[in-house]
Amino acid sequence: MASDGATIRYATREDVPTILSLVHELAAYENATSSVHATHQSLLETLSFFSPNPDNPSSSPTFTPGYAKTLLVTAPEGQVAGMALYFHNYSTWRGAPGIYLEDLFVKPEFRKKGYGKALIQELAREVVRIGGGRLEWSCLDWNTPSLEFYESLGARQMKEWIGLRVDGDALVKLAGSK
């Protein structure tokens, strides 16, 4: 729960248009709109969605199969203000699961209301609930406001680790090499 009565909930299949819109808004913020290849269909096929149990609404959450989950924060007036899209990972050194936050985005008009912090706190609770060892994410080096925000929450930059990626044609080439 954010400080002004906003609510946080798991996304359902019906939220896909909202998630896709938030992905596009995040890409625009990061000056990377041409990098978004996600579609309504690809999100339907790859995300895990909350599946409420109508017979027992207070039961533990169940999810459809998928690779990542999304938390949505809804402002008191009912508009979705932001999201945290994440997936579970595993640390061999800790011998424990964790969560990787792929995207955290709060719409500009809802920033500075505690929504981003509330989403990250919810993810921290999930890590603790699963007996996990860490919550981690990446941030662009030029995004000073976000870096300062994350550090205010107790996050520390992992400067000794270098992020690496293989994608696009290089991924196809690597997969085909013997």
C-alpha cells in the first residue's frame, strides 16, 4: 500500500493492454522506443498472470504459466499509475532464490507519491516470503534520479559486475554454432 491509499495487485490477462502501454512509456522515457518488440500477443504468451480463485478469494495467489509476473500500482482514483515486472532467479553462491526486477515504471504524473517505493517493498516482501537471498535490478547509468531513489532505499551499485548480453543476430548465430 502506498502512502495515499493506492493499491498494489498482481496483473491479470485483462491488464495486458495496460502493461504494453507502460512498456512503451518506459521505452520513451529511456529514448529507446524503436527497441520495443513486445506485442499484446507476445505478452499474453510469455507473462504469468494472477488467476483468482472465485471459491476462495483469500487463498494463496495462483498464476498461469509464464516467465515473468507484473505488479500494478493503482492510484486511489482507479488509474494504473505504474508497474513492476519481475521474474525469479537463483543464486548459486547463496543457495537461494531471488527476484530480478526487469522493469519498474511509474507514470510521471504519479511520481513522488511513494508508488515506486511501494512496488519495490512488495517485491522485497516476496523475496523474504520465498526464503530468497536478494532483489536485484539494473538502471541506466545516466538515470541519476532513479539511481538516487534506489540508493535511498538501501540499494547499492554493483560496480564490480559488468552486464553482458547476446541478442538479435548474434544470439541466432551463437545458437547455431557448433
